Amino acid sequence: MNRFKRILLKLSGESLMGEQGYGIDENRLKDYACQIKEIHEMGVEIAIVIGGGNIFRGLKGQGKGFDRYKGDQMGMLATAINGLGLSCALESAGVDNVVMTAIRMEPIGQLYNKDNAVSFLKQGKVVILVAGTGNPYFTTDTTSSLRAIEIGADVMLKGTRVDGIYTADPEKDKTATKFQEISYDEIYNRNLKVMDLTATTMCKENNMPIYVFNMDKFGNLRKVIDGQEIGTLVHP
């Protein structure tokens, strides 16, 4: 039996760069599509929120003279580009999917509606959610928390390039140790940068567990669904 029946998978836009340093690495996109297909065939209902940092990030743009409001809107459009790319990769892998956007932009995607999204999930479609919340000043982590709660997901899976949550940044501090599980309050108290505070608080207040794992290692998504302890669980 699968560990989770319905998931919200958060994918990093930066991870889509692969080794290129910018844009979308086709091999990374195919890798993600194959992993998603594997758990889709297991009967898992999958909604996906994808970031846009490989193309444009509003906060970074602000430091270069971009207005934050318009910068975030540009970031939302970047997530739509990534979502369409993932949609194409899934279609090539034979996975039925639908793109839903928080900003009206037909025919790129259907306008997001919670009831329609849940209906698509029950029909066996992978639902790709783009354009963030449709509002500036909110990150895609916050979008993931919000959508996971709205669709009644069992868990929010945060796919990153690190295999869990550590006491410090393991890429900078070699003495950092990994948590197998951690509470929301301990994340606050330790000031760990797992997600932004708005996203973490939303999950805490709605009892939405978060599982952080390394999505860039092929096969890890299946291991999470199988119940293998390869990442870090965040819980009340």
C-alpha cells in the first residue's frame, strides 16, 4: 500500500537548470517526468507546483532595479513556462496531465479552481499548478502550502537538491547533521531556512506534514511513496 494517496509535489525551478546554469535542462525535465510517471502508475494522485527561479526571481530582480510587484509577476510567468515544459515531458512519457494557472491566460492553461483540480486528480490526471497564488509578494513555497491544504493532500513533498533538513547548510558547513524528523516549532526556534515563514505557518496551522527530500537523485520520489526514510519529515 502506498504511503500517500494524494500528494502536492513542490519542484524547484533552479533544479530544472541541471548543469546548464540557466533555463531548462531537457535531461532533468525527462528525469522528473519519469519519476512522476512511476508513482502515477502506482495510483498516486499528483498535483505539482513548480518554481520559476531558473528563469526569473522577483526578489533578485528587485536588487537590479525591478519593481517588486512587476518582478513577482514576471516570476509567475516564469513558472508557467516551466509548467508547460513539464507538461510536454509528461505527455511524451504517456502521462495525462492538465495545466491550471492562478492567472487567467487561456489557452496556456485552465484558470485554477479547487473543485476542478480535485476532479482532475480523481480522474487520474496529473495537475500542474502554475503562476503562484496569482498575487505578488507570495513565494511558490507558500503556493504549495496553500494548494496542498485546498486539495486535501496527504502531504506536501518538497523536492530539493538536498536530502533533507540539516542543523545548518550542509553545502557550507560540513559538521551539519540531518534531522529524520522535526517539528514546525523547532524550525522556528532554530531559524532553519526550510521554507519562508508564511508557508511553514500555513502548514502548521492546518496540520499539513512536509517531507523534504532530494528530487534530483533518480528514484527518490518512488522511495518516498514506498515509505523509505530518505529525507526529513516536518510535523506538528
